[in-house]
Amino acid sequence: MVKAVIFDFDLTLFNSSPVKSLMDTKQWSLVYKNIHLCSFYPYALKTLSLLNHYNIQTAIVSNAPSSYVKKILSFYNTDINIVICYHDVKNHKPSPEGIYKVLDKLCINSSEAIYVGDNDLDYKTACNANIDFFGVLWGKYSHPVKIIDYETFINSQEIQAVTIIPKRESREFRSGVPIKYK
């Protein structure tokens, strides 16, 4: 049974693409001034709320600075149980150190959590931590990954949906092309 869902932040939960070039060049003051151009992906906040409703712990492991992630979470009044960011670890993604910190803080093992991300770096991080990986629909992957669809997730009335992914057929993507997965 899944006891925790660990998310990447940027381009997984939060669409920061309008300020990506500013983030890449570490112009954080300009990022903060332009953050109003960004938003959470549709159904992402509802997904977090549903996980909390079912007492499933939520965490973020991100290579972004914690001050940035925490400011956004605070602004949107979003509860996440654990946030592990760039300055919280010595070894950054794809190192599993951030995921291991979450698992340790929650006192759970890797089989009791999943990691949700948007790219190959997130996939490698999950693999290095020996944790199941799910990609978001809009992510970019060079190999097949299981996909989590926030809208399907929140519209499901079954608790099995919370133990990730609904019983019905899941989808995998390779380079943006859907692949059937059973």
C-alpha cells in the first residue's frame, strides 16, 4: 500500500515554464517578481488535497531552492508534509539522497512510496532510490514510464486510485507518444 507520494515540483506540480530561463540563470529576484505568470497544473492541488484526505503523506524533492518552493506553497496555502530541496542535500538529483531523507522522516520504506516527475532526471532519481516512478502527462521521457493523470485521479471514487493508478488501463509514454500498458 502506498503511504506517501513524493513529487518533483517544477513542471510536475507547478508550471514554472514562464520563468524557466530566469531560474536556469539563477535570477531568483526576477523569478519572484514574475511568479504571477505561473500556476499549479490543473487538478494538481486537488490531487494533493485528496491524498491528504486519505492520510497519504505528500512530499516534494526538488533541485530548486527551498525558499522558492516554500514561498509558492505558502502563497497557495498548500500543505505538503515534507519539502526537501537543493540546499537540504549534499548530492542532488539523480542522487536518491532527497528521496531517502523523505523515507527516513516518514519512517517508511521504498515500497510504500512513489515518486512523480516530469523527465528522465526524475525517473533516474526514482530508480536510484528503488522507488516506483510515475510521469505526468506533459512530461518528456526517453523510455516508457507509467503515467499519472491528476484529473482521472481526483475523479475516481475508488480508494484503489489512491494506491495509484486506477484499476483501468494505465498509459506509458515514450518521447511523447502514448504506449499501451497493462
